[in-house]
Amino acid sequence: MFYLKTVKFLLLFSFLSTLFFSSKLSAEIIIEDYWARVTPSGSGSVYMKIINSKDEDDRLLSASSDKAGMVMIHRSIRDGDISKMIHVHDGILVPKKSSVKLKPGDYHLMLININENLSLGDKISVTLIFEKNSSITINPIAKLRPPKKHTHK
Ligand SMILES: [Cu+2]
């Protein structure tokens, strides 16, 4: 009887601690749906979704890549009929319990001085530097167009 009670207690304890630790672990920054567009003219941009499940705001400050001399944070804006890119100096705010999308026509990472050996289909290593979170490295594949969305029927 004592044995059974102990087992039950241990099971309950491990269940609760799993809940506790998994909720702790899920509070972080996650990068999803990342991809890179490299045009024949030699310019390149990296797009992604940044998810912040933490209880505090964070900010993408800068980025670097093995395939580019420099990576800049840009935002495309419309000025009348003209679309132009501006250099974002203060990074991209990722509010707590929220997400931000880097996408064509909006925020993106601009690859400057791309390695001339880069071809379509190559993996690009991009390291993202955050204000609070530790840095995260993603490996988008150089494409000309966005990857097809998964459709679940
Ligand atoms: Cu740009």
C-alpha cells in the first residue's frame, strides 16, 4: 500500500515537473518559415517569421552571414508610386507573446556583397543577434520565389 502511494506520488510529481519545465522551455524566440531570395542581378534578401513567446519584448538588432560581406536590416516602404528600401537602424521590435514577419514589401534582411559562388539551392547561414535572447542561426536555402505553402486537406 505504501509502495503504491509512493508510485502515485512520483508519477504526479514527474507529471507536474514536466508541465513546469516544458512551459519554461517554450518561453523563447523561434524562427519559422525562413527563406532567401537571391536574384540573378546579385541582390539577396532573407525573410522569416520571428515568434517571441517570452514575457518580455525583444529586438532583432543585427545579422551576419557566411555568404555575404554584410547583412542590413531593411524595410520596403511605398512613397507614392515608388517602392523604396530604408535602412532600419534601431532593429526590429518583437513584442512579448507576439510575432513579426519579415516579408517581401516589408521588413527583410538585405544581403550585401554576396559571395559570387552562391547558387540557387545553396544553404545560407544567417546569424541573428537579439538584444536579450542569445543569437540564433538559421540556414535558409537560396530561392527565387517563396516556398509553396503547405496545404493540409
Ligand atoms: Cu533591402
